Amino acid sequence: MKNVTVLAGGVGGARFTRGLLGHLAGVAPEAAVTVVVNTGDDMWLDGLRICPDLDTVMYTLGGGINEEQGWGRPAETRRAAAEIAAYGRGWSWFTLGDLDLATHIVRTDLLRSGSTLSEATDFLCRRWQPGARLLPMSDQPVETHVRLAADIDEHRAGELMHFEEWWVRYRAGIAVTEFVQVGLADAVAAPGVLEAIENADLIILPPSNPVVSVGTITAVPGIRSALRSTPAQVVGVSPIIGGAAVRGMADACLHTIGVATSAEAVGLHYGARAAGGLLDAWLIDVTDAAALPVLAAAGIRSTAVPLWMTDLPTTTAIAAAALDLGA
Ligand code: FO1
């Protein structure tokens, strides 16, 4: 087991990868992990380029994450944000902490000096030493927006709203008709991404949001076909346990695309590789074991293990189960 490539979004993908690194350190210290990270949540805010999932993965693997929140830094203050709000600028409902702002300032400084997002990410990781290579899915902006089903506040039905406003300001609690990836037509996979998929010994789809994280990454031109042609096994880990989203409001995203909130439905949504889909194997929670026969009939090798990532040992055990399933 030399090269493992993970396609990750925010909190779930970051925590899973932390467990994976912990497990590999014991059983395969020579293994190298590459994380292809969703940039669909990225935005310009207060003149700064905010990359929520890249930062969540970097902070989580680098030991700088606010563990309770799953995002941002611990022991944060909001003095600069309060001053920005006093000017009536920014998003009052989106917390940019003082420590976190430094990351956005340095990244924006690098981007304005001509660095690509990949180069800026490499630079930030020199400080955080995540123990894995972090690659943005693309160096071009591909921002997830939602199309509103009805008027809300200053927004009108039919309009596009940035995903983060839907997710954070409205807690995904207002109806939307579709997800739109603004910029997708002009985007290509970032340098190293397709190679990290083609040269992997194992590829893992961790328990990230299947729509706006894994779905966004696999929509970037070239990535889905690389996943379908790579010799590596592709193993997914269900983000749905017992019919409920483990984190966030993944159920609101699945509902929007007409997929039921179940381990079975998400596995079938990703699809069996032999049938034109992405998965060779699918790891589900023990409470969803009834889905095993259906998944097997669909050509998806599956097994059921405890999937709650309650702490590092349980997450490490989940990573071990994913590696076993991919062997
Ligand atoms: N999530 C929230 O629910 N509220 C916030 O105010 C918030 C701020 C924020 C700032 C920087 C950052 O990197 C992430 C932040 N997040 C916040 C989390 C973010 O919405 C999620 O990490 C992803 O976009 C979804 O996985």
C-alpha cells in the first residue's frame, strides 16, 4: 500500500483522513496520502479568498482545528469581524475569526502575487505540515450556488445564492431547485490531481457530503473519467448512518437531487464501477446492514462496521476497514 488518494470535502473528509493517516503510520509508514479537496464552497469575502474545505482539512491534519466546531481555529476571537460589521460590510452570519483571517490574508496575498491556488495551498501547508499532500480539485474557481425555489429576504425565487449563504445563513432550510457549479465549464483538474487518481493504489471517497463535496469534485472535467479508468480500487464510506446525515445538512442536499437519505441510496447514487459508476466497494454502518444484499446485487462490494467517528481510535478503525475493503 504505497499511494492512497482521498477525495474530501470538509469536516467528515478531514476527520476520516486524520484516522487514515493514524492507521497508515502503524501499518504502512511508507504510504503517501494525497487529498483532493473540494473548492466549491470557496468565495470572495471582504476582499479575501475563503477556502473552507481546504482550510478544514489543513487545520484538522495540522493540529490547528477547532475540534468542537469542526472548522476554524480554537480559542478564536472576532475583533476584526466586529469592526468589519461596524462598517456594515461582510457577512455578519459567517464567522471569520482573527486567527483564521491570517490564513485568508496570506492566501489572498499569494494569489494576488500570481500564485495558483495549488501553490498557495502548498505554501500554507509548509506551516501546518498536514502529513498528506493537499491538492485543490481545480486552480480555477468552481463555486457551488443554489437556485432558490422562493423569495427569501433580499433574494428572489429563481436566483442563484452562494452555497455558503444557503448553508450557514439559512442552514439549508429553504427550498432550492438545483445546485449550479459556477465556473465549471472553464475549469480543469489542478496539477497532480489526475495523476494522483491514476497512480493510486487505493482511492477513498470519505464520508463527505456526497452532493456538494464528492459530487462537486467528480464534476470537474477529467476527474470522473480518471476514477473510472484508474487501476486502483475505489472504496466509499457512507456519510449517512441509520437514515440520517452524520453531519451538516447532507439530507437537504440529497433531497434536492432526488436521492433518499440512506446508505443504500447514496451507494447506488455513486453507482457500481462495473455499471458505469464510481464504486468498487461501499462501507456502511452496522445499523444499515439490511442494505448489504441490495448493494451486492448492484455490483457494489459492501460491508457493515461501526461508522461513528467519535474519536481517533474509532476513526482509525474505520480507515482500517476501508483499506481492508479495498484490498
Ligand atoms: N460554518 C458555520 O456554520 N458558520 C460559520 O460562521 C462558518 C464560518 C467559517 C469560516 C471559515 C471556514 O473555513 C469555514 C466556516 N464554516 C462556518 C464552515 C463551512 O461552512 C463548512 O466547513 C463548509 O463550507 C461545509 O462543509
